[in-house]
Amino acid sequence: MKKIFYAAICAVAAVACSSPNKMAEMAENVIVTCDPAVLEVKAGVIDANVTVTYPEDYFHPTAILEVIPVIVYDGGEVAMESYFFQGTKVKDNYEVVPEEGATITKPVHFEYAEGMENCHLELRGVATDKKDKIDLPSKFVANGANTTYMLVKKGGKGSVALKADNYQETISMPAEGQILYSINSADVKNSEMKSQSIKDFQAALDEIAANERKTLLGTEVVAYASPDGGEELNAKLSDNRAKSAEKAFGKATKGKEVGETTVKSVGQDWEGFQELVAASNMEDKDLIIRVLSMYSDPAVRESEIKNMSAVYKTLADDVLPQLRRGRFIANCEYQNYTGEELVKLVDENIDVLDEEALLRAATLVEKSADKVAIYKKAIEKFDSNRAKYNTAVVYINDKDYEKAAKALEACEQDADWNNAMGVVALNNGDQDAAAKYFAAAGTADSKANEAVLDILNGKYEDAAAKLAGQKSFNAALAQILVKNYDAATAALPECDCACVAYLKAIIAARQGKADEVKANLEKAKECDCCAKRAEKDVEFAQYK
């Protein structure tokens, strides 16, 4: 305000400018402002609106003024196309500035070049009339330029997820034997107690007891009746079979570890019936299964099946006898290789590992070369598409996009493949291709990568919306760019790394928290890249 008041006094005191020289002498009375006050790079360009106020009696009626916006930075300077203005008596087509003064706003536009993060914008002027031509003093406009959006992570770890393995650390391995009953009988025949099924069950109990990797969780005795005859009759028959089966189980397992044993009577075994029919070669099995799906009432089911006289004899001879049974079940859990064992086997005996074990082992080793070697083994032995794809992910994590693209050529083209191809295209500078791949993927990962494109293209609100609710570096950055600092803090990943500390420093700087700026910058500067950037970052200009 004092400056404007001073300018007015000078304007009143001076006689109307008589030459470009006078315009140069009075240049300090020209007021220049900029929106934004600190230049900002957005989508690779610097755009701003510069407002110039020419005081009364400044602009000579016969003068032409050329105004040249110039960005001055570490790498040199870049001049924009000039603006031209003229006095009231000039016969030309430039914008007229009257003798009583004027306020004029014009846009400036510059393509970003490396080094412009430490720059300033100035206006240079050349005033001419019929006699004179003189360079006016440069007018400072604004410092800059803010390049915070360029912190966005375009790839590397987290941008593409591995295809998961199905490795089971513990595996359910139940062992089973059974005894069969005669029709309408609950008596256990001696021959059944000597059957191969019971012998195998006894051997399985011994093997479980001797195997350090196996744990017996408990045993079951389950009795059934075949689904022919009345439901009430079969329920009672099943109960009686449960009692006799329990006694038979005790005899068969005498002296063996069986854990806690539960006894159950099922009644009519419709589930077992359907399984046996589905697995058979009977011509009308589809019709029988359809009947089971159409009717839930056991009596109706039985009646409808008996009406199929052509197949009922086959059912009575081949299926129903197998359902008059008592099952002995040992519920066993197998402890698979631990992580340490997997890593050791990779070095000592990799051939014993199946596909799932190899895929898991690759996640347990640190070096990328070791991961790739394990995936290579899975590809050689099992033609594993997941191993092919995960090889590409390793290269993406290492930012070796040439090798990643080559590895992806051998993979199935599914949603994950599209997302990975999008990341490769993005980092190779092809944003159009990246956008197509991400859209085709339609996954959560690709949506997050689409947000990267939004940030690069200056669509900060869109990026923040896509990443809402996530905790990631890019999610926090997007919230910083839309000036939602509480949300940015909430979105920060729980990581003690330099990059996250750098974002924390930016948030603190924008909120005027000097102590937090200092503390977080100290942490951030543990990374050479962050330290180098911080030296020139306009975010911290007032804290230097």
C-alpha cells in the first residue's frame, strides 16, 4: 500500500514523460504482481497471470513498449514471446495504455526445463519512440518454481503386485478307513475288521505318530444308512451303526494314538449317493442328479428314483451297498517347509520343490538375481505363467523396464499383464499407451497407476479421488497437491524412509511448522537425492 501511495505521489510530481528515458527513470513506479505468487510447474509447464499497473503520466503518448517475460534459472534463461503496448498517439495495432494509467493482466507460459525449480520470473522492457530506444530496468515478478508433483512415483516397488502363490504352510491330510454293513443291519462283520481299508487306516495312524511333520488333531466315527427305505427307519439304523462302529473303532485302534474321538450318525446318505452317481458311468446319471436337485423331500426323492426301473437295479447293486457304512477318520495336519527350509532347499535341493514352493521361495530371498533364478526354475519345470509374470515384476521393481517388457512378452495377457504393461509404457514416456493398458486392466493397482497419470497431467483432484482411503506415497502426495494436509498426513505410509520424511517436511512447511520441517528434512537428507532436491526446493525457501 505504501508503495502504491508513493507511486501516486511520484506520478503527480512528475511532468508527463517526454521520452523513453523518462519511462526508464520512472520504472520503479510500475507495480507488478503475479498469480500464483510462487511459480508452479504443472503438467510440465509453468503458467501464471502477471498484472502490471502503470501509474498516471507514466506511459508517453508516442511510445511503444515491448515487454518480454523471462524465466531465469540455473541452466540459463528462456524468453517468452513479447507483449507490445502503445501510447495514445501511436498509429499501430498494439494495446493502448492511456496517459492516466492502466492495470493490465497477461498470461505467461513456459515449458519446464531441468533447473527451473530454482528460478525467477522477470519482465524486461524496451521503450521506443521516433527518436529513442532504451532498455528499461528489469522488474522482478516471482520466484519458483514448485515441482512437488514431480515427486510422484511412476513405477518400482508397489506399482505392480506379484501373482500370489498358493503355498500352504500347513496342509490338511486326513486319513480314512471304513467298514460296510449288510442291508438293514448294524452288525459289524469280522471280515470288515480285516479289510484292506482298515489295515490302511491303522498304518496311517502309525505313520502319523512317527512323522514329526504330522500332527493328529483328533478322530471321527461317522455312520450312515443308504437312502432306500423309510427316513425314520434309516435314522434309527444309522444310530445303531454309530454305536457298533464306535466299538469296532476301539478294537481297530487299540494301542494307537487317536486323540479325542467324536461319534456321529448322519442318517440317509444323500450326499454320498450324489457323489457316487456323478462319478459313475451310468447312462441316466444326469437324470438322477436332476431329480435330487428338484426335490428336497427324501421320500419324494426315493420314490422318483425307484420309478426309474431301468437304472434302479444298477443303483441297488453298485451304489447303495457302498453307502451302508461307518467311516473312521483321522484328522491330520502336515507342517510344510518353513521359510528358512525353503531358502535352504533352493541352494541344496531345489528339485524337490513344487511350483507353489518355488513361487513362495522367490519372495523370501533378497537379491533380484536370486529371485529371477528361482522363477526360471519354476518356468523350466512347470511352465509357470505366474513365474514368468513375477520375473517381469522383479525387473519393474528394479526399474529395468527394458527387461520387464521382454519378460512380459512371454506372459498370458490378463488384467495383471495390462497393468504391468501400463507401468512399463508410463516409464518409457508413452502416457497414451499407459492409459489404454490401465483402463484395460481395471484392477485396484491399475486405478492407482491411473492416478499417477492424473498427477503428471495436473489433474490433482482426480488423483486424490482415485487414491482416497489408501496409505501410500502417491496418495499422500495427491492430498498435498490439493492442499488437504490432514488427509495427506493420514495417507502417509507407515514407513521410516527418507522419501516419506520429505513429504512430511513439505506438509510441515505449508503449515508453518518450522521445527517439524527441520526434523523431517534431517531424516530426508539421509538420502542423497532428497538432500540434493531440498537445497533448491522452493517449498523450503523461507526455512533456509
